[in-house]
Amino acid sequence: MSISAINTTSTHTIPPAMKRSTAIGPAPGTSNLSELQIPASGIEEFNLRNAGIVDQDAINQCSVAIIGIGAIGSHLAEMLAKLGVLRLTLIDFDEVDTVNLSVQGFYEREVGLSKVTAVHERLRAIQGKLRVESLNQSYEPDLIPSDAAVFCCVDSIKTRRQIFRHYCEKSWSVLLDGRMAAESLQVYTVYRIPDALGAYRHTLFPSHEAFRESCTARATIYCASMAAAILCAQYKRWAMKQSPESCLQFDLLSMDIYR
């Protein structure tokens, strides 16, 4: 999958969110919700573990669309479902192949199925209230709900440019883009302000300048999963107005983070 070169001269810092201590559940042998300072009323059991961290109303203020259900998108769909997202649109024209199994979120029994069908079935098993529209076709802008938060998980700079152009033209709520190659990844959150739009546009370099490796040539399950996890966390931060980073870059070989 195409990925622009990481600027190794940048000063890398740990994002503030990574410095904060994580919330810890009740001590072993206890189950009293008051110990977590979470009101018992109004919380569905499905969401109990992330209550107080994730605002379910906020993350469901708009529908969510994932374009590209491959290395990143297949993992991301499951994470969003478990986060509590209730309206998902999945778009991909491809089928599950054996070569996908070591990196993408698929299983041997799903080889030959369309990727959106395979993921759709799994999402139904995760969350009964989840409404999923599975579109086994190439991306078209009219497939996206008007208010959607859009995740770009494709492996083509040309398609990214099309998605970004449509984002600028339409009323989609936010655009998040995940890219990976081997042990490097980038995650972008695109805001509707001139500086942010210009900075993201700069990453949409011509296809002949792209790093030429397909998403199945050199990839790792941990890089794909991590890219999906960061996208999921950035969406939660955006929805809850917690100021997600506009760009995060990770080199998992050297364990460096760039912002």
C-alpha cells in the first residue's frame, strides 16, 4: 500500500494522550459500579467496560463509512463496532483471497466471499443493534451518507485524491485516512479549515512518486491492526471534541513516533 516517506529529521514526541495513565477497573473480586464512579442507570451492558471513556451519543452523532475493507479497513470495522458505533457503511469491490489471511481481518473459511460480506457477518455477531450497509463495488461519492464520518482505507493515491475532492465538495462530517507499508504507518484527521486542507492535499502526491509495493507484498498484521486502532481512537477523540492529531506517523521498526 502506498505510503509517503516519513521525515526522519522531525523531532518525535510522545502525544499527550499517550502519557496519561489509563483507567483501571475495579479490584479483583469486586463488581460495584460505584467503585468506577459510573452511574448504574442508562448504561447498556455491552458498553460497560468503556463507560466513562467513550460517549456513546457522541460517537453516534453521525453515520460512519469505511472505504476499503482490506488490511486496515477490515480490522477497523470490528473495532468501531465494539466501540459502540451503530451505523456503518462498508465499501469494497474485492474478494477475500488466501494471500489476505496473514494481514487482513479474515479467516480461511471466508476465502471467496466478498470482503464486505465477510465483515458484515462478523459485525452482526458482535452487536445486534448495528445497522450495516455492505456495498460490494468500487467507491462512488453518492454511496456515502450525507453526514458520514468517512474513513479512507484504500491503497491508491488516485482514489484518495478523489475521496478528498468529494469531501471538500460534500457535507461529510470528517475525513480520516490510514496508510501503511511493511512496518510504517500514517494516520490523518482532516479538518475543514484552509491550513488543514492544504497540509493534507500535500500528502496526495502523484502516483508515480508513490512507494510501489502492493498491500500484500510487504505488510504485517501488527502494523495493520495498529493503524486501525489509531484511526478508531482518533475518531473517538474527534467525536468527543478532544482535539485529535491532524497527522501521526509511526515507524514500528525503530519505534519512533512523528507528529
